[in-house]
Amino acid sequence: MKGLLGAVERKNGWQLAEWIGESTLDGVQHLLERAQWDAHAARDVLREYVVEQLGERDAVLIVDETGFVKKGQHSVGVQRQYSGTAGRIESSQIGVFFCYAGRGGSAFVDRELYVPKAWTDDRVRCEAAGIPESVEFATKPQLARSMLERALDAGVPCGWVTGDEVYGGDRHLRLWLESRDQSFVLAVAKNEPLWWQGPDYVRADQIAESLPARAWRRLSAGAGAKGERLYDWPLTPLWRLQIIAEERRFRHYLLVRRSLDEKREHAYYVVYAPRSKATRQTLANVAGRGWEIETGFEATKGECGLDQYEVRRWHGWYRHITLSLLAHAVLVVLRVRGKKTPEGSVPLSVQEIRRLMWLTRSSTCWRGPYGVAGTSIAPSNAIADDAAAYLPICYIYGCSTKGVIQADRKDSKSCRQAASKSECKEVCDR
């Protein structure tokens, strides 16, 4: 975590080891490959931390995948497949991620590695990569459902789910969300068959073409780098046979987004929501928040080394990815808190916060590579004074690159509630 949040620009094994003050690569490799700690338990801590800091009732869960270009044939799950990162078919790994967009910011809460069927059908190859025997082939929407089920069963406050066509086009996922009474705004392809005015299928783009001009309204999908992101939006109900009162409480819609430039590009969304919540502006806002996961991928790769790992096996992938997401969550929380600045000041970006983090190495919750005594730099900003923002660091520090140390959940809770940095240090030193 120190290395992932440090000033080192490349987050490969050697540079991480050097930043945390180790003379060899052994400690970092031990942490990612051989040490006895549970990356899934760390994921649960990540989710709890993000919800604690950003949680709100109408938050949006965003699902999307990202690619990790890898050469060779031995990295777990690698194959020639389309990678949005590369923009073409490449030898790559694909990870499916969930991002929680809540109060003032967004951070990741879950991740799964997509393992192609060519891998799951080859048990010898799976064993060599450390893939557990229990892992079977799952499509990306099926992985999304597993993560959604974990989040909803854990009581994560969530008003909406959104995702691109890969997930919106999966009817099984949509029906499962409906069975959980979970509202969603999911993108679909233009040729998605939908029931519009009766039980006859009509393509999404044909429905949009049939709508009169008065059905379109110009609305913002949220603020962007150049101001409000304005589009034209129509909203039309879709037909469903709804018999009981509980079924009639929810309704299905088609939402369309049309750009204002010469291309007049369209995007299509299937909506399932309570009638009382399904205002056009609300749905446009939910669809607009879907872009936040792309910003998250960019920041986590650029600032926290999400894609700079040098591991090939199953456990190594999950451990590195989870720690990178934890590091990103800390930066997001600090940025959200930094927005509460005097009027007229500009909040720091995630990138700026990460670059300032190394200045706080003398904080008792943030030891530099040579310890507190090894630096004369004194923390000079509010980042160093906010011990609560370091919750994931204090907790994960229960496992050290020096050897196997079992973390105690009670101690992590004590660290979360520490009123001062000295108290936090006492817990971390235990």
C-alpha cells in the first residue's frame, strides 16, 4: 500500500520494493504469492470502507470491464480477445469491476477475473495458474451478477445499477435484478428487441425513430470537464403484463440519449424503476454517472498501478488488484473531503493528492521507507491529519512483506475509531 500510494511512477515489483525500503524483490513477491491472507476478506473491507465514506441511499452501482494487455500464454486467463484498453483484439486478461458512485465521489468495491472457456476446459492449465477447482466458466454478465449479489446481500445502499451493452443486453441479468426489486438503467444495442405497445418485438432504434419531436427534451447528464453534458432525451414506457399491485409499482421504459453534434449519435437504455422515481432527469443523471467508472479505471491505472503487476497466478492477480483498488479508494475519500475547502479554492484531483501523499511520510500512520526518523519533512496539510482516511492501510498492514502476520478485525475497528494519530500508531504497532 505504501508503494502503490507512493511517489514512484512505475508500480512494478522492483520499484515498489525500493520505495518501501527493501533491498530485494522477495518481500513483495511473498506478499502477492505466498503469504497467508485473504484477498476476498480485503475486498469486503474495501466495500465497507467505500460505503462508510461515500454511501447514500440513491447511489449508483456501475459495472464495466477493462483489459490488461499481457504477452505470452501463462498469465492466468490470458487469451487473444477484444480489449477496450487496446481498442483491438490483443493477448490480454479481462477484469470485470464494480464501482460505487455515491456521495461526492466514486470508488471500486469489487472485481472478478474473466476466465475464458478455453481455460476452464483445460484443468492442467488451470492448475498451473493456481485457479481453484471450484472455478467454472462464467460470462461477464454472470460475474456481474455474482458481484451484485454480494453487494446487495451485504446491505450496500444502492438506488440504481447501470452498465454498458455487455450487461444490459443480458436478459437473465435484467430479470434477476427485477426479482430483487433493484432499479436499473442499462445500455442496450440499437437492435435490442423490446415490447413497446404490446407483446410484439420492436427494435430499440425503431422505437426512437417513431417518437414525435415533442417527446425529446434537452437535459444535462451531469457536469463534465467542459461544463454540463447536454443531450436530447426521450422516455417512453415499454409494455408489460402486470397483474398484481406489486408488479404495477414498477415500470419498464426505453430511455434514449442523442448527441447534439452533427453525428447525432444515439445510445439506448432499458429502465426498470418505481413509477415515482422514473423522472427523465433522474434517469439521465443515472446514465451519466456510468462514465465515472472509466475515470476510475484511468486514475487507478495511472496512479495506483492497477495494470502494472508482474504476477501470473490466480491469487497474485486478485491480491494486486484488490490492493490497488484500496489505494484508489483512499485517494477518492481524501479528494471528497478536500472538496470541503474555503469558498473559491479548487479541490485537489486524485492525481494531485497521490503526488502529495509522499510528503506525509512522517505521519505516524504513514511510515516512509526509512521510518519516521528518516525524514525531516513535516506533514503540512490536512491530508496527514485525517487518520480515518487511512483505515484500509491500517487494516491491510496486518500482513507484512517481512512475513506472515494475521490481522485482527477487532484491532482494525479500533484503528478506524482512533481519535488521534498516536492512537492509530498504537493499534498498527500491535
